[in-house]
Amino acid sequence: MPPPLNDLSLGMALALFGGCALVIGVVGTRLTGIVDDLADRTGLGEAIAGAVLLGMATSLSGIVVSVSAALADRPTLAMSNALGGIAVQTLFLTIADITHRRANLEHAAASLGNLMQAGLLLCLLSLVLIGRFAPEWTLWQVHPVTPLLLIGYLFGLRLVDRSRDNPMWRPAQTRETEPDVPDEQAMRRSATRLWLSFVALAAMLGISGWLLERSAAVIAAQTGLGQSVVGALMTAVVTSLPELVTSVAAVRRGALTLAVAGIIGGNAFDTLFVAASDIAYRGGSVYHAIPDTVALWVALSMLMTGILLVGMIHRERQGPAHIGFESVGIIACYLAGALTLLLAP
């Protein structure tokens, strides 16, 4: 009989961690094509499909890590995974930008839906920060900010959907702009088969996330790195791999709006990791159970999102090293945050 997960050696935990990373990366790649076809087949469009379907599915492994950690009384790992994931997924958008050599990705993927998703993300991250500094009031061990996060997310999605049907603003179309046009081949595929494939792949991501949290706890305990470093720089990176591979794959498919929407929409959904962790954590408010080094990632994520939002509005065609100025700024912010975390006492 194999040993219980709590009795894993460091070597076995690292092997399990690597195996989960491989599964998450491969499944994430497959999801891109499925969601792109569903966007055309259902008429949702790439911005909504990327934010809701791709964002939620690729975030499943991450939310399982955070909830499992909160249930196991590891709030620092839960929150650092959630908040570090938002930061690293924004960083991954710069890799997709590098992949698209024709022009700056934020210029070519101009979309009102993506702009509104970025605004929604800033609002949700602000709520997380408010929870951190608000009084430690709870009802049934749940902080009042937690239901506000869920309400804000659902209301924001409704606004994004309404703006798509009746837009009050449109991006200027340029030679580099890639419009969201349905693919004829996707329209001929079976919707039932697409949905079944989507659910199966999403379930695999969820199971991988559950195993990943167990291995991450062993790694944090046996290496002495601590839950903040393991959560923000290890599990957050691995559980965010689907966002990386799906964004790069979407760029190569020419689905540029989907590439950006998958990241921004996934980040907005990832703020619900915090809400889910607060419900799962039985020690009171999870917002007040984390160190300042973890709370720093909220501010960093807000700064990175703000830079991205400015970049999407400005729409620079070519920037330094053939990427936008926003990509350079995002990379600098993430590296500064990682260095701060590693050097923290």
C-alpha cells in the first residue's frame, strides 16, 4: 500500500509536484482549442468564453489548492497561492506578447470586454485589500468582504455581457487588429461533444490541484522555505501553467482576444479563491491570518493590472524588444515582488 500523503518524503513530494505540473500543462493546452470552438459554437464570443469558461477551468487546480490548504489550517499557503497566481498569470501575458511578433498583443487584441474585465479585477483586488485592513468581524467564521467578492464578480460579469451586446465604446480597427470572427469549422463540431471534453479536462485539473496542495505542504515543511514562498512562487506558478499554455496556444491559433481574456478573466475568477479560502478556514478571517509579505501580492497585482489596463487603452503598436511598455513594467513588478518575498525575514 502506498504511503499516506502526509508521510511523503521530500523526493516523492517533488516527484508528485512535477507530475501534477505536467498534467496541468498538457490539459491546459487541450482546453484552448475546446474553449475557442465553444466560443464560436455557442455565440459567447472569445472575451466572455475566455473570461468565464477558460478562466474558470484553468483556475480549478488553483482553487482546489487554496481551499485544501485553508481546510488544513494553512491560511498562508492558501492566500499566497491565490494572490501569487494572479500576479504570475499577469506575467504570463507578457510571454504571450513576446510570442505574437507582428505587433504588441494588447494592441492587436483590442476588446471592450477585456477592458471591463481588467476594471472588474481592480475592484475585486481592492475588496481583498479592504478585508485585510477592515476590523476582524466574522459571521460563522466568514468575513463580510467574502460575500461582497462573489456579488461583485457576478455583477461585473453581467456588465461585461451587456456591454458586448450593446457597446458604448469600440476600439479603433488597425491593420494589426485581429477581430473575433467565428470559425466555420468550429460551427460544424458537436456542441455536446465539446462540452463533455471541457468537463473532463476541467475535472483533471481539479484532481491535479488536490494532489498538488498535499505535495506543496510537504515541500514547505521539509525544505524550510515556508508557506509564503512555496505558495506564491511554486504552487501559484504550477497552477497557473494552464493560463500560460492556453494564452500562447490561443495566440498561435490567431485567437488574440481569447488569449488576453483567458488571463484577465482567470485573474478575476481567482479572487474568488480568497472568498472560498475564507469560508473553508475555520480560524476566523483568512484576510487577517496572513503575513504582510502575502498581502504585498495584492498591491503588486493591482499595480500590474493597472499597467496592463493603461497598455490596452494606449494600444502601443511596438515597444521595447518588440513588446509593449506594459509588458516591461509587469515583468519588473513581478521580479521586484519575488525578490522581496525571498529576502523577507
